[in-house]
Amino acid sequence: MENADIIEKVKGLIALANDGKDSEKRDEESQNAFAMARKLMIKYRIEKEDLESTDIGEEVIMSFENFEWWEKFLASLIGKNFRVKAYFSEHAQSKDKILLKYYGLKKDVELAKELFYIAHQTILNYVGHYMVQSKFGPLYRKDYILGFLTALQEKFTKQNENIFQIASRELRLSLQISSKVLTEFEKITENFSISQIETPVIENKESYLNGYDDAQFFKLPQKVDKEVLLIN
């Protein structure tokens, strides 16, 4: 059997395993499919990368008339944790608008895009509610947002630490941005200027801590699913 046929067989087994969650019988079939896929991968030395699409692409995530510091921070934070590169440029038809883009493996770009939308809207909702309820009104809006982002950053750090404690060397490498993406990104951004994210200084500790506490309710998506754990 050709290696390409083996890879397709492994993909099919993994798909079958991921579908087997509706009953005890199907759960047993799921476990058997996982076990068979793992045996084939070990026997034929198939790596995780062999099962993944390596198509690289970029996508506009959002357009802004006023691209605030916290939106740059959020875009960069999610990009670093979901294996994509974030950058922004002027809108071709409107110089007043800034386009935020993600560049990377297409599946990673899609996941990062979805999370950015969710996190961005969540922050806007929380900060809007806070400004109405707070005795300070909008005065310390940036402190609240900074607290929220700090907690979000800590969540990512803790999640990565937990993964690295149980992960194999191969899995750790798979969580890093691919060298192919980095090489291609360097080519397309060769003449780009670097934008520094200017994080504000905390002026009101109470607002900062309120933002930090509210961020605890934000749930991060799982970066490693059963398929990834199986492969590694």
C-alpha cells in the first residue's frame, strides 16, 4: 500500500473516531478507530504534519477607522497563541480605514479569526457594561481593558504550560508557528514598517482589577483536541 493511501486511511479512522460520541457502542468504536490509526502511524512513521493541510493564506479579520492599542494587543496575543502572524495595512479604497489581517496555515487563520471576533466583541460588551455601572464612568476605560487583557494573557500562558507538561517534543513543536509560514511571511513583509504596541500605564487600580476579574469568565478554546493527542 502506498504511503498516500495509508495517510488517507489514517485520516478516515480519525474522522470516524471523532464522530463516535453518541452512544457507548459508538464510543467503543471511536476508541478502536483511534487505536488503529495510532498503530498505522507508528508502523509507517507518519507524522502529524503529514495529516495536515499545508495551504498558506491570509485573511482580512476586521477593518477599523480607529485601530486602538488594545485591539493591536489582542490581535497580536491571539496570533502568537494560534500559530498565525498578525499585521495591518491601509484599505486600498479608503485611506481612513485600517485592515487587520492574519497570515498562516488556512485552518489556523480560521480559528484565530473566530477567536478574535469573539474576544473583541466580549471586551466591548464587558467594558460597555462596566462604564455604565462604574462610578468612574468612561474615565478609566483603558485601565479596565488592560486588566482584562492581562488576565487573558495569563490564561493563554497557563494553558500552554499545562499542555507542555504532558506533551511530547513533537506536540510542542506542532504548537509553534511553522517555519514555512515564517519564511513566506518574511518575504511579503520585507518592506513593512514595525508598529510598536504602546500599552498604557495603569492610572486606576480598581478599574484594572475589575477588568482582570471579569476576564475570568472568558473561556479559551481548547488548543489540543483528541486528534492531536493521538497523533503525538
